[in-house]
Amino acid sequence: MANLRTTPLHSLYGEYGEPRCIDFGGWELPVQFSGIIREHEAVRQKAGLFDVSHMGEFIVTGQFAADFLQRVTTNDVRRLTDGAAQYTLMCYPDGGVVDDLLVYRISKDQYMLVVNASNIEKDFDWLQQHLIGDVTIEDRSNITALLALQGPIATEIMSRCTEAPIDSLRPFQFLREAEVCGIRTLLSRTGYTGEDGFELYVAAEDAAALWRELMQAGIPLGLEPIGLGARDTLRLEARLPLYGQELSSEISPLEAGLGFFVKLDSGDFIGRDALVAQKAAGIPRRLIGIELLDRGIPRSHYLVYSGDAQIGEVTSGTQSPTLKRNLGLALIQAEYAAIGTELEVEIRGKRLKAIVVPAPFYKRTAAPARP
């Protein structure tokens, strides 16, 4: 895979099974180590460790940093306190999505943004175009590595690796300078799997040592390395969006069912007028859960029908390893979005029966809420 970018952990992949790597947005990343179903089940039942160092990290600094972020994101940055994070989105003036991201408040004058790998350059340029006052942005993506430890026993594993007060760390909070396995880490309690867990931001040169130490502590308890395949099935079961599928410049946050993270009453932001108008007129499309009743698996871009009318398309789909059902997310015309509505999905020229079902498809006990 010539000319593909690699993470600081790339050289370690071969130490864990027989990883199969793919081109993921210009990065050479493992789609699986031991098998997607096995890795998926490891995260649901015990724990998994992910290399997500391809994600982007920006540091936003300045007296007007909060005002700037309030202007370019849809959530209410002013609700954050030091050591807290929130999920949010950036929108174009027409309401389409630039990207979805996490905002970490380090101090009142400094924030960290975590953006999708495929959007790093686009997001950085977009933010630069809208700077105000004394605000500056530094792209630290190339010098930062990111590991994610997810699963029911993630806390037990982490407690073996740090003396930081992780038991008191609530969802969407972080410790700026935790020491994990003797390595300085920004440790947050977030995730992309529907399970409890942690994200660990470290200097790129420390990533390999941290990975090995976490694996050494966790393997006796059932920890496994996890690839992109299981990451996708896990997030799909939890109805967590993937940019380029459930979100894009052509799909608004309201259509994607993310209205909770769009604070229309918190002041002006880019795209607000379009979203207000969309909500007032009636949101035209809805992201819904579907289950195939006939034998088949819904995949991205498969067309969805009601009778003779094409009403939308599948955005993501899989055979759920946890639920053993053929499930997907689809963006369809709003009038067909009611639970129980019978639809059809076209697969290789054949219409298969499907039904609208509640999503998320999977919820862990006491799942953390996003601020």
C-alpha cells in the first residue's frame, strides 16, 4: 500500500494475530486482527483496544476562543467547564455538515478539537476562514496519538495502569495530565462503541509503549486489539453516526436525528438560520433504523422503496453480531419514518422486505449521556 499514511502504532500490528490492513481515507489501518465478530464480542463482553491515531487534534487558543467556537459549532460551548468535553457539529450556511467533532475545554482560553481523519485539512481551513479576535489554531494531529480502551472491564484494566481518579471521572470529562503506565496522557471518558471506556491522547513517540503496557495489563482479563471492522459494527449497533454516511454536506444534523446537539436557542452559529427554517417547515428526511425481514444485509447506498416510490437509501448496515439481526440505518422521506412502517430495500436488483425499527439497536446498562 504505497503512499498511505501510517500511525505511530503501525509497526506493532503484527505482534497481535494476523492483521489485515486496508486503505482507509489515505491511511493504512487494520480492518481486523483476529476476526470482526470475535473483536466485536470482545468489546461487548470484556474490552478492546483501538488505534485511532489517524483522528485529528487541533488546539484553539485565545481570549475569544469560546466566542469563536460558539460561532462555528452547533452545541453550546458556554456550558463547558474546565475538564469537560462535548459532542458537537460544524455546519455550512445551508445546514449541511462540515464535520462532527469533540470539543474539550482545557481552560477558558484554550480548547482541543478532535475531528475526523478524512476531514482534517478541510476542517482546519474552514476554521481558519472564520477566526475572530486573537484566536489561533494549531494542528497537532501529526504529533498526537490516540488510543481507545472500550468495554465493560475497561475501568478494571485502566485501574491497573494508573493512579488517576478514574472512578470519579464521569462521561465526557477528562484529566489533562494523567499518568498512565508512566506516560503523560490526556485521559477522557468518551467512546464510539456504545460501551464504557476511555480515550488516551499521548505524544506520538509514547504511543507504542503505552499500547504495549495496556495490552500486557489487559490480556489476562480478555483485552483484545480491535480493527476498523468491529469499530463500525459496534458504532452502528449504538446508532453513532459516521461522517460520509449518516452525516455529510448534503445531510443536516436535524435529518440525522442529532437535534439534541443543535442548540438553536444558544445564540447565532453558522448554519443556524437554515436549520431554524428546516425545523419550521418540517424536517424533510429522517435517519431511521431498519431490519430486513427477507434474507439479506442492507449496505450503504442501497435504495429504499415504499411501493413504487423510491424514498431514500441505506446509509450503513450489517448483520448485527450482538443481536443476530440484519440491521441498518437509512435516510428516508420523513412521512415513512414511523416505527413499524413496512418498506423494501433493493439488493442486486431484487426488492427485499424491511421494517422500520427503533434505534439505537443496542444500549448498554446505564449508558453515558453526552453533554
